[in-house]
Amino acid sequence: MAKWQNDLMLDAALNYISTNSVEMYVCSGQPANYAGIAAVALTGAITPTFQSLANGTTSGRKLAVDAKADAAITSSGDATHIVLSSGTVLLYVTTSTTQALSSGGTVSVPAWNIELADAV
């Protein structure tokens, strides 16, 4: 018997992220929880924006996170992760291309996708 799930289930998870994410940070590592963001954040809070849900690139469903230009860099370090949070809860973490950032400068975050695959 094949595995299967309804796209509505995947959409509910992605909608939760888009509805509740009010902060995005560029970080030097993966925080363990919301309080841990402060130790690894290289930027101040960036307000994320999202596109409508769509079919995934490979399968399932995806949520596109819009690009953000000229975010203020508040700490120097190597950017390795992008974090989404609700302002009190860590919601999503992804890796990024490693880039050395210097405090006082700016960084642009390219558009990226959160994709949930179909059951296999």
C-alpha cells in the first residue's frame, strides 16, 4: 500500500509558519530555541514576507519566503543559518551559503523556499 497525505495537511503547517513568523534573522549557527537566537544573531529582526502556497518543486507543497535587501548587520561573524520566529517561539531554521559579515554593514537575504515533500 502506498503512503499518501492530503495537501491540506502540508498547507496547514506552512500556513502556520507564514501566519506566525514576525521575525527573520541571519545567524552564525543554529539556535536551540527562541532564547538562543540572541547568541547567534548577526542581524536585527527582519520582517519576513511570504508568497502564496504552491506545489512543491519536487513534490508536496512549498512556501516562498521573499528576498530582503539591506538588513543591518549588528554583529560580525560567518552567516550560516536563516531563522524564522514568532517573537517568542523559534519556528523554522534553514542553512544558508556561508558568508562573512561585518558589524555596521548590510546584508541581503535572497528569496528561498520552505518545502514539505509528499509521503514516500
